[in-house]
Amino acid sequence: MKKTLTYLIPCVLISLISCKEAHDEKLPPKEIASKKYEAVENANWLIGRWENNSAEGNLSEFWTKANDSTLLGESYFAIKNDTVFGEKVELMQTGKDFVYEVSVAKQNDEKPVPFKLTKSSETEMIWENPAHDYPNKIVYQKVGNDSLVAEIFGTKDGKAKSEVFKMKKVQ
């Protein structure tokens, strides 16, 4: 009897594992990924190159997909041929949290600042970090397949401030 149980228990475990894997294999890969990283899937419309050319300068933002759980972004503002501002962003889904983590050279002791997703739909995402001064709220809104509006809010020099960045998709 003891010998039978020794062989039976591993067989039952292997059968259970095989059934789960067979079930996952029947699902399309996108369906499996979206179950795990739904927030990233909702943000895929960001992927590409976005720009705003104005009299003040050129704002460029680039988004790529690093993997199923992460999008990478870079933003630059240039006046003529001189880059006056740049930042790097990681949009990461870890568990149920979808974090916007931004790094700006020579700011925040070179450490990234995390913002947690507080609202999400197919056309809008809002991240917030109440402990950060400016910005403490970041909003991305999809206006159409080729345009978006990004807004930042917070307190700067003791006063409420916000900035709006309208961009068109160029790639």
C-alpha cells in the first residue's frame, strides 16, 4: 500500500499540472498576457514616437515595449539643437500595481520617482505620488490614434501649477 501511494501521489500531481498547462495552451498568447498584464495592454497605444514642434522648441517622446510587463519611454525638449531637458520613464506592472517611474538627470539624487496608477481606461491613465512636490500627478489622454495630451500637476514654489503637452504621433 505504501509503495502504491508513493507512485500515485506524483502521478496525480503531474496530471494536475499537465491539465493546467493544456488549458493555458488552448488560450491565445495575447489572452494569457492580458490576464497577467492588463494595465500594460491598455497602455500599448503609447508605443511610438510623439512630437510637438512649437516656437519654444521641440518636445519628443518615444515609447517602446520592453517586455509583457514593461514599457520604456524617453522625453526630450530641445531648443534649436540644444537638449535642455530629458527624462526616462518605465511603466511597469508588478502584481496589480502599474507604476510610472521617472528618472531625470541631476534631480532627486539621481533616483527614480514612482507614481502609482490611480485611474485607467482605454483613453486615459492617471498616476499620482502625493509625497512628490512637482509633479505629483501625471495624466495621459488619448485624443485619437495620432494624438495625445499629457498633463502634469503639482505645487511649485508654493503655488499650484500645471503644464499641458499636446503631441502628434509621427511613427
